[in-house]
Amino acid sequence: MSQPMYAPQQPQPEKKRSWFARHKVLTVLGAVVAVIAIASAAGAGGDGGGSSTKASASNDATSKQEQPAKQQEKKEKTSEKVAAIEGDGDFEVGTDVKPGLYRTSGNEDGICYWERAKNSSGEVDSILANDNVKGTSYVTVKASDKIFKSTGCEDWETVAEKATGTPKTGMKGDGGMFRVGADIAPGTYKSTSNGDGMCYWERSKDASHNMDAILANNNVTGTAIVKIAPGDAYFKTTGCNDWAKTG
């Protein structure tokens, strides 16, 4: 018996898988890398924006801090008082110095000397008024004066004729002149333990320093009590212990 004959079968072509199917690991890694890259880009963008925002906020804060400083500096410059009489020398009234009320302060060494004179002769009888100052002094230079002399004093500044300010209720015993209603308040003041007899006080009606300007004065040993009236213009104290308002 003959054997049945079979037709030979053709080999089936192998189905090709896609590149991604054949490289699953690489595909996954690629996806991970892509995700990381996207996240990094997003993070970089976020950081950049945050840094910019922070920098802007920092600049705004710095600007806000600088503004009050600049305003304060401008205020200080505006409030700076211009010296009307600088340095030492003889000043001709009407030419070098205008008539008016002047003040010098900070003369702690006590070597400040000033003088109002009726002429430039330099003689003793030409002196209208003078003083050796420790602390503060006020002087009214009159239009009839000819010469104003200043030696060893801090710069003089002009002062308004009307007293303005926040008056205090205490003063240094060696502070010089205090303007009533501006520097100190009217009332009764006491200074104690003035043992050496060098304490001098004076109530005056103006800053001419003429003898007739003195309302009352005294050299004190021990305790000094003085009533400064509202109508007084100035109170002068030299060589005393500090004063305190008691009434």
C-alpha cells in the first residue's frame, strides 16, 4: 500500500512586534526620564518665578525701609539751624550782624565771652553789656549797638521774639539762661546743698543784660528757693545744683 502524500507546508512568516513592544524596559525607562525632565522643567520654572517674586518682595521691603530713612534725613536737614554768627571776632551791627535775639548753647567749658559795645574803641566805657557764659546764653542785639563781640562761644543762632516750645520743670544748676515759657515753665523751683556759696541765680525781664533788666538775683549758700513768675522772660543759674519745680 502506498503512503499518502502530503503537500509540504510553507513556513508562516513571523509576526513582527512593534519596537516599543520589543523594548518594554527601555520604553518604561524613557517614560520615567520624560516625567523627570518635565518635573524638573516645571520645578525650575517654579523656582525661577519664586526667586523673582522673593527678590521683588525684598526690593519692595528695602524700598519701604529706605523711604522713612530718606524722609528722616530730609527732615533733619530741613530742621538744621543756620548759624547767624560763626566763630570769634568783632561783628559790626547792621552790616555783619542784624539786630535781634540770639542764642548760643553747649558752652560747657565756660570760656565763652560776649560783649555789646556802643563803639569800636575797645575801651571799657564802650561796653554796654557783657558776660562770661557756661551753658546757654540769650542776647538781644539792639539796632543802636555798634559792635557785637564773641570769643570762645559756640555758634549763635537767631531766635524768634515770641517764646515757643515745650517748657520743662527742671534745669541744670550750671545751665546758664533758660527762657520762661519755652525752656522752663513758670513756678517755684528749689536747688539744695549749695555749700560753697558760688550758686548765683537771676530773674530778668529781657535779654539785654543791662542792669535794669534784672528783676531779682542772689548768691546762695545751702538751699535756694525761687518763684519764677509767668511774666519773667529769663532765668539764669550759674554754679548751683540742679533745680526742680516744687510748686
